[in-house]
Amino acid sequence: MLVLVLVLTSVPIAAFAYPLDGADYSGIQRLLGYQFAQAQPQGPKLPPGALLSIKDIRLTLRDQIGPYFDAQPVDPTLQQALEAMLLARDPSYGVVVIDLSNPAAIAWAGVRPDVQRFPGSINKVVTMAALFDGLARAFPAITDRERVLRSTRVTARDWVLWDEHDIPIYDPMTGANRFARPQPSDVFTLSEWLDHMISPSANAAGAVVWREAMLLRHFGAAYPVSDADAEAFFRDTPKKVLTELSLTVNRDPLGAIGLDASSIQQGSMWTRTAKRYVPGVISYATPRSLAKFVFAIEQGRLIDPWSSLEMKRYLYMTKRRYRYAYAPELAGANIYFKSGSYYACHAEEGFRCGKYAGNTKNFMNVVVIVEWPNESTRYIVSLMSNVLKVNSAWDHARIAVAIEEMIRTRKAASIRDEGTEQELRDAGKS
């Protein structure tokens, strides 16, 4: 039997995450290209919720640090509404919803919150935390960390092979960005590699960022080191030691906030070539662990307040919205977003394989913070599913609308499954 396995990729149409006015501070040059694009009279414009300034992004729970949301029982009204909403849907759904609208009285609910799934690219948030943890260990002074992120220029080398994601590359001669697949000769600042990993979700960038987190842990304040020294380290260190180091840099910042390897783990490098350098193990996550991850960011305790705020900025969604964030009903909301997906198909009579609709595997995962400007409504959602033969990009988009209504009314909302062919396609365009 012919087996067709498809690993989902993103083709960024307007792909960037860090706030538009953050180029000087962050060193992310392609932000200048998107500022240029937004200023043009023609072409698509970003939704209102994508236009925050860097200074406007704040940590909701920064002044109210306490235990995790699940230290208290679920909110009975919210729980009843969530269960009723998902009652007739596929049993693969796992979801956690946390209402932060009143930080002094946080409410949460969950359906199968501890279901363990293959995470896909959503676990790039783990790699992001590893880098910030490495920076904090090597450079206690925040000014030094800012400098290293903004000024350290990192060459891709063959770690980026192979990746199908295009990344934006700023051309100072034209003021615009062009898009291309990462190449071994590419050189970007450390902050730009991080941006490429989170926004267009480039696996190539994920491999580079994870590599640099390992180098930060090994070389400490001597980082950055030359390409020759870096390659010698990976060449001469036993594979077993490299694997353990790769897991350690991921696990340490998670363990510090109470997340252990039983609930979330990124075990395998993001590209084929990187896996040759550093052999891996299995990867997984749960809705509860992902919700706790972003909850800790909001508290400012994922590594430290500065790191948490920077990570929230990298998650800020300032691109064409898709999957969970696609719904026009959320256009005015500020969205902080990371998704991950993987689908696989095999030959089946009468079935046609399509994106986000595999018939053997169809993982679709998201963790998202939704904030409405000029009002108190804000909440976290962590959603994981494996619904076969269903366009899960559209499915998550409609669940997002229902959860938005549920947060506001505390009642189960109906989920509109029907959509036009155009809507279904657009929900999956990333």
C-alpha cells in the first residue's frame, strides 16, 4: 500500500511576529520591510489587533504571581459550558481554557487536559525558552542579553537542511522583504533566527536556535564562539553527551517552573541534518503543560520577567491570521500564538488526502493568548486534536469563535462547522 506522509509547512504571506516598531531594539531587520509594506497604498493590511507597539505588550499577571491556575478547582459554570460545547465532538480533543479577565479571580476549565499528543511546531516555544535560559545563565545583566540577541551574527551552516519554510529577508536597497528558503550560507542575528523560528515556524531556524542554546550552555560568557570552534564541539563531543545536553537545555527552564518531562518534551532536533549531529528522542506535550507555559510567561516567572516579556513579544501575532486565529471575529484582538501540526495519509478508496485532513494522523495543536484592547477580556487557550479526515485548520478557527463567546457569556456556544471552500482554504493558509 502506498503511504504518503506529509509534514505541514508554512508559506508566510505576511509572516512576522515581533511588534512592527521593534526593529531598532530587537535587531530584526525584516520588520523594516513590513513597515514599508504597511505604508503602501496597495496590498493587504494587518488586522487592528496586530498593530500594537512594543511598549504596549505587558505581562497580565506580573504583579500577581502565585500558584498555577489549576491549584484551584475548575470553575463549575465554565467547565459545564466547555463540556457541553465539546460533548458531541471527536474524543481526541484536549483543551484548557483560562479566563484572565479578572486576575484576582482567575477561572479555568479543561476537557482531557492531560492527553499527550505529538506536538509538531508548537514545541518551538520550548526551544525558545532554552535560548533565553542560556542567555540568562551566561549573561546575568539584561543589557548584555539585549546586546547578544541584537548583535550576534550567526551563520546557518548545514544545520538548516532541509526546510520547506520560506523566511523574510530584508533588502535595504528596496526597503522591502523577499522570501526564500534558508540556506547554509545565510547569516542573521540571533534575534532574527529566533523570529524566523516562531513566526514562519521555520524548522531551519529552530535547529539553529537550539544549537546556539547548547553552545551558550557549554561556552557560557565566552559565547559567541567561531564557527570552527562550534563545529569542533559538535564533532568531537560524543553523541550521547550531545543528546543529553540538548535535553538538559530544554528541560531546565521548564523544570524551574514545575513542568517535568512527563508532560512536555522536545526531544528531537528540527531538521534532518541537525538530527545527525544530535540524535534525539520522542517529543510530546499536553494541553495543561502548554497552558502552564504561557501562564508562567504572563506571571513573568519563565526564567525571569525580562525573558518572559521578550518571549511574549516574539509570540505576538502580526501576520496573516490562520488556523485558530483565522476567524474574522477575532480581528480586533491582540493574539499571541504558536501552533503545530502534522498530518499523514495512506491510500483509501474514496478519500483524497488534503492539508490538515490526514486519514492516519491529523494533529493540530495551538496555544494562544487572546487580549481585547480597551476592555478586560483576556484568556489563554491550549487546544490539541487528532480528528481524522477533517480540515482541522477550519475546525480550530470555528472552535475559537465558540470559545470567545463562551468566555463572554459563560454558556456553551454552538460551533459552526460549515464553511465555503474559500474559507476552508484561507483558514489553512499560513
